[in-house]
Amino acid sequence: FYYDLPPELIAQTPAEPRDSSRLLIYDRLNKSSGHRYFTDLTEFLRKGDLLVINNTKVLPARIRGVRPDTNGKIELLLLRREGIDRWQALTKPGRNTLPGAKITFGSGLNAKVEDILEDGVRVVKFDCNGVFEDILREIGEMPLPPYIKRKLDDGERYNTVYSKVEGSAAAPTAGLHFTEGLMKKIKNAGAGFAEILLHVGLGTFRPVKEEEITLHKMHSEHYEIDEKNAEKINSAVSERRRVIAVGTTTVRVLESVADEKGFVKPCRGETEIFIYPPYKFKCVDALVTNFHLPESTLLMLVSAFCGREEILRVYREAVEQKYRFFSFGDAMLLL
């Protein structure tokens, strides 16, 4: 699952406007590809298509503090909430955040490391004067991936226009290309939208280090589907209308909960699903997605959708055509 990528093709800034990014169209039936712009998406949709979007919202989850006993600088990346005042977090440098370590962040926010989990994840208990989320918005930074070196002028550019429920450590990046205008255009063309929720954790983006991919363990991520949106999805499945997943996070929810006929039920839970070839998709008919890192679980997921050799061939074509890659990069529509 490796491919060569020139570093200059890693997008450092998002496209402006959002839907001006490029769109590679790949047809799985005849193994053909074409090159357009995201704003042209409606040309490839049919009346009755259902686009399923992930309405999670990224927290300004990177916070910087100091150890009051040593004055050493500490950076925390919040991963997932464990309770009212406890979070799982990554800390940097890790050697300075053993259980018992205290950290102060300013604005009345303090923390204490309580435990160390697998992969070096810390359980951190916070204490604050005020509302935690308000303090986080005041002092926190958007947790951009390490390959993006430029700071965002507008932190909300790392959220989708339809984001609602705070809790993600990373954006569902396929959704970053949508504008409110494009969504209206899609609805006017006779396609519809359904919403699911998956709070994206860092496990999705961590590289697979095992030689044998079946030994790789995914981190669990919280998902929810409510009754109204389950009905929309099931209606599309029963009427044989296409279910188009916007992003791999949406795929992971739908394929975690769908039965063998593709139907879903209202539910919430944790998923550790790891999709790689060969895999029989139960619910998803088409996929909007970005270009993913070499040897990542996300590249394996799209390989399961299109075939490994085909997806690597298409990626080589995208490199030749100088598409922009990763979180702020261009998109693909896999039909």
C-alpha cells in the first residue's frame, strides 16, 4: 500500500472557495478516470442519490501549558472525553508527563496526569474556573496534522460547513469541499443528505506498522445514528437509490452498523472496524474521499472499494496530474 509522493504535493492550505478543489472521478465498472472540479459534483449525481455526511465538529484540541514544578513546556492533544473532567490525551514530551504530573494552562485551567494507557495515551483530569469548552476555545488551537506546517488564519476552515457536534481530534476532510451553495445545488438536482456522527480519533490516521495488516489494531471511535437519518438511509437502500458516503469516517459508521442487506438502525456505540481488501460493502455504493497517506488504514479502505492495484494506479495518475494530497488536498469521487 505504498506509493511515492513528492512533498510539494502535500497541500499546506485549503482551497478557496472550498468547492474550487479538483475532483478526480473514478468509475469502478469500466476502470476509467476523469478530471474535474468539486463544484461539478452534481453532474455525476442522480435524482434520488443520498449523500451521507458526518456532522462531527473538531475541537481546538491542542493546548500548551507548563509543569509548575519544573517550568517545562508541555503540549496536550485531547483525543476523547472520558467523563465530565477527564480526557484521553497525547502529551509532548511524554517523558515529562508520568502519573501525578501537574500542568497549568492559564485562564484558570489546570490538569493532572492520572494514568498511561497503551500507545502512550494519557488519562488527564482537568480542573477549571469556568466552563471547560469556553476556556478551550480561548486557549486551544486546531489540531492540524503534523505534515501541515502553516498555521490557519481561520480555525473554522478545518471544520465542515455542516459540523454540529463537538468532539473530534481531526476533521472528516472529504466534507471540507462542500459549501452551503453546493449543498443547495445538490438538493435542487434531486439528491438528498443524511447525517451520521463519528468523532474522529487519531487512530484513523496512525500508520500501520505491522508487516501483516491483519495484526493492526484500530482505536475505537464513538458513533451515532438517530431515527430520522436511519430512516433516510433505509429508504434509499430499499428503493435501490445510491448511498454515497462522504468520507471514510462515514463509511466506517455505515459498514459497522449495516446488516447484510445494507439496512441500519438508530444506535450509538464504539467502532474499531478496519476495512481492507477483500471486503464486501453492505451499504455504501459510492464514495467521496480525499487522497490518503501511504500505508494508512484509509488507503486500505479505498483499496477495498476499488481494488489495491487500481487505486495505486489512480494515485500515480493523480501524482502525474499534480493533484494536492491529504487533509487540505483535492478529492476523489469513486463511483
